[in-house]
Amino acid sequence: MATGVLVADTVEVVTTLFGFDNSFVRDLPGLYERWHATTASEPELLVLNEPLALGLGVDPAALRSAAGVEVLVGNVVPDGAEPVAQAYAGHQFGGFSPRLGDGRALLLGEVVDTAGRRRDLHLKGSGRTPFARGGDGLAAIGPMLREYLMCEAMAALRVPTTRALAVVATGDTVRRESMLPGAVFVRVASSHLRVGTFQYAASLEDPGVLSALLEHAIQRHYPDAADANVPALALIEAVMDAQADLIAHWMNLGFIHGVMNTDNVTISGETIDFGPCAFMDRYDPATVFSSIDHGGRYAYGNQPSIGQWNLARLAEPLLPVINADLDTAVEDATELLRTFPERYERRLVAGQAAKLGLDAEHPEAGALASDLLDLMHASQADFTTTWRRLSDVLRGDDAGVRAELSTASAAVDAWLDRFRSVHAAVGGPVDEIATGMDLVNPIYIPRNHLVEAALAAGSAGDLAPFEELSNVLADPFVERDGFERFAQPAPEGFLESYQTFCGT
């Protein structure tokens, strides 16, 4: 493995760094354009995820070297890499765009990690591609630090997610409302296959592309589907379960993705594209932060139904391979899609039961959780804090929960009595149950005001706030002395005008 050294003020090119095996390029011609990144003038490594690098079988010191940074920013293509811009379509806020694709991103290639998993290595903000559609293809430091922070926070919260390997400053500026310092984000994913990938493949005149994509997706993510009577239906069902699980995770953490377009829905069930995402402070199902979601299509409470809608968009291009008779194919796909709400609800309630300290199948878990959310909504309670303080109730202290559920005291009394009665009937060691609740109800999430402060500082060249926040979020379930401010909601007035942006 090359270490990358400086020789006579010239960067030695890294010829061997990642062990690439590029099945997407090999299997799916027609779904990409070969391309190279725009050259960055003065690349500087800002953040490197050393544990992730080790998991990919790469020496972090090699990535930190000048030669390694040249690879991470896209200036140098290492041996085995085959950089391509991927093609896909997508429904964006309900309107169909037949040709989107990686307008500012490149898939460098695929690496089999030390656990035997195939992982995509991907650059974001690496310059214009044939899919750029008038954009500059670049990214600013702030949004790329945001992607890194949110990816790794979600991983620590045990949510299926793409991962962050690095952020590299380019030394160039990006024109937005003002001139901003540029950066490239290096992402790792199980794959970048999306609902929009299937939509694009189906739009081509060559039906062999769709068949090849179906086979590739099944082999890569859900190999058991290959043995099903109808592999395409089996794939849809597997993706449905993955998305039901993912969205249940989001809902149980108060996470709002913000841009659930079909080009941002992965076949693997990983969270992807953190541009306008945010976590709720005050609980309200209508919460929207994205500046471009004017109608609230992707509001927190709409995410499950949008998930089902997106899955229907996956089924549409696959109808011809479900059954040659279109009416039969539609009937079979519709019957399957109708099961999504039950699949999602089962996973949601199982997660809520764990948050309540109950078994997944406890008959009162769903009602207890639903009624608690109603109380949170009426009280404008902080979502994360209320759930976290439930374990204190079992320990004999309900002051924290009562402080959050500040209205309808009689209803709060009644709910707390029910909660205690359910646990009394279940029995078991109280301290052990309370500790288990703390392992699923985080104390620290990426609070929006803290994220924005860290990104503003990072964009100005001070990474200390970003590094401190990243350190806190890496262990979100363990309460630590001296970190109280990281568990506090936004200051008064912050949320009334807070918006998130896609970063393009």
C-alpha cells in the first residue's frame, strides 16, 4: 500500500490505495458517464474518519499524506478506480424529472471492506458532469461538513446511513449568495442505487438495461430474491422492509429528512443526502425546516406516507418484469404495496416499546406512545428530552417529564399512572430496565443551533466547534458532566425563523 510522500516539493502519485472491484461499471453500461473531477487548486484535508478508513482496509496515514489528499479530492485517480457520474431520474416534490444523475458527484469505484461488504467510494462537490443541468457542480465547506456531521451522528444513533470518510477543502471559491470556500465530501455507501435509477433505466429504449439493473441490485443487496417466483416483486418487498425500518428509525428520533425525492431513496435502505435535514426540538408532526418545501410535502409526519408513495414509483418501472400481462402486474404490485403501512407500523411500535422500556410485543406500547406524543404536541415539549427523561420516572423522579409536559396536568398524571402501572405489572429489575431505555433514547442529537454554529465556524477556518460537537455526537446515549449545553434545545426565537438548505 502506498503511503504517499513528498519528493522535491512534488506530490508522489498514489498508485495503490483502495482495492477496487467495480461491479456497477462492469454490469451496467448505459447507467453512467465516465468522467473526472475538476482539479482542486490547493486541497487541504479538513476531516478524516480514521475508523472508517481502517474498516475499508486503508491506512489513515496514507490518506492524510499529501498524495492521499490528492486522491480524496479527485485530483488523482488511483489504480483500479473508474470514476463515473451515475445516471438516474426522479420525482422531485412530486414532479418527474426524466434525467437527473450525478450533477456534482462521482462514483470512484467499489471497495470490499475488511468485513467482506461491498462499499461505494463517492465524491460530492467534485465539479460539473454531463448531468449538471446548469449547476456549477461544486460544494461549499459548510454543507459538506454538515453531510459529514449528520452521516456520523446517524451512524452513532444506529440508523441505517451512508457514511462520511472525509471532507477536503479545495482551495477554490464557490459562488452562492456570496463567495464561499469550496470542499469535496467523500461518502461511503452500500451502493448508490436509488428508486430513480430504476426509473431512468426503464425510460431507455433498451429493456436489457432494466433487466441487468434488476439482477445487479438483487445480487448486491437481496440475493435471496433471486430464488423467488417473481424476483422483481421480491426485490420490491425487500426494499419496502428496508425503507419501513429506516423511516421508523427516523420517526422515533425526531429526524426530518427534508427531501424524500425518489432520487434520494436508496434500494439498500440507507439514509442519503443530508442537505436540508434536521432534528426536531419541539414535537409537532407538521414540522418542516427545508427552505424549498413550501407545501410541507416532506414534513415530519408525512414521511411514512411519502415512503409508501416512493415505493410505488419503484414498482412502476418493474411492472413489465413482474408479469407480461400489465393488469396482472399492477394488481400484484398494488397488493404488495398495500402492506407497507402494517410493516412500517410494526417497526415503529417496536421502537417505541423499547423507548418505553417494554417488550416489542407489549399490547399497550403503541397506545402509551401515541398518547405521550399527543401530550408532547399539546405542551410543545422537546421530543428528545421527554423520551430521555422517561427512565427517570422508573427511578422515582418524574420532575423532568413533568417539566416538558407543562400543560394538561391531569392528563399528564393519568399517563404517568398508566406508565407506572404497566411496568409494575411487567415487573423486572427497575434499574436494568431504565438503563436499557437510556440505550435507545439519546441525550445528545445534532441540535440545529449547535450544528449551525459549528458549520459557520468551520467555514471561517475554525474547526474546533465542529470537532467538539462531533465528539459529543459520537456517543449520544451516555450523559456526561460538562456537556449539558449539548442537550439543551435551541434558544428562544431560533426555531421561528430556522431553515435548512440543500447546499447547491
